Amino acid sequence: MRHGEAGNRVAMPSKDFERALTATGKYEIEEIAESLENMNLEFVKIASSPLIRALETAEIVAKSQKSGKVDLWDELRPEGNKQDLFRRLSKLRQDVDILLVGHDPYLSDVIGEIISGSSSSGIALKKGGLARVRIASFSPKPSGELKWLLTPKQLKKM
């Protein structure tokens, strides 16, 4: 899942880290979280980039999931290392649903690499958008299939 709508981008990376969701962004993620509940999607783990806008997004979803727990993963930062992320994911059970909350184009690149072997797959994850990917294997390289890719507008209608 990509984080919700945040304030304007800031040129200083240290200040961009602190950029929070807007009121509209929070409201939209709350609606999406409700839709995830209606879809009976339950996550055994919710992991987020440590950047404020992603963490706020993950916390809203976690609250609706009644888990309330969000793990912070540096691998989900915008400049995160995909190989480190794949290594971390490979250590988790493969038959459970895990929600990763992060940024674009990083998440779109990760999805593309898993489903096509190339980060330039044309996948575009909108703010508040959600993709479901089934990972078949991590060895010798990550591979899997895209089950669905939903925009916020589609999610809110569910």
C-alpha cells in the first residue's frame, strides 16, 4: 500500500521525513481501511516505512484491523534497498497476508521486479492504492504474480 495524500514535497530530505498526511489524506485512508475490513482482508503483520506519512497510513489501517501494531522497516524507505527487503520478506511465512506501507516509485518498482523481473514494468501505485502480490519464490530471484491492483477510488467503492 502506498501512503495517503501528504503535504507538499520538501527539498530538504530531513524535513521531507516529517511530512504528514493531510486531513484529506487521513480521511481517505480511514475510508480505505473500512473497505479492507469489508473485503475481509486481515493482515498478520503490518510493516511501514518510518517516514511519518507512511507510518500514519499504516497506523490507521492497523487500528481498523484491531491489531494496532505496526513494525517500522527501513527497507521500506523511499531509498530502501530492494534486495534487503526481499531478504527480510523471505524469512517470513509465505502463506500469510502482510501489509507493506511505503512510497512510490519504490513500491511500484518492487512489485514490478517480483512479477516481471524488471522494475520498469509499468506498474503505478496511486497514493492510498493497494496491490496484492503472491510471491512464489525468492530464489534465485523474487518471482510471483500480481493478483490485483486497486486505486483509492476503487477501494472506497468496495
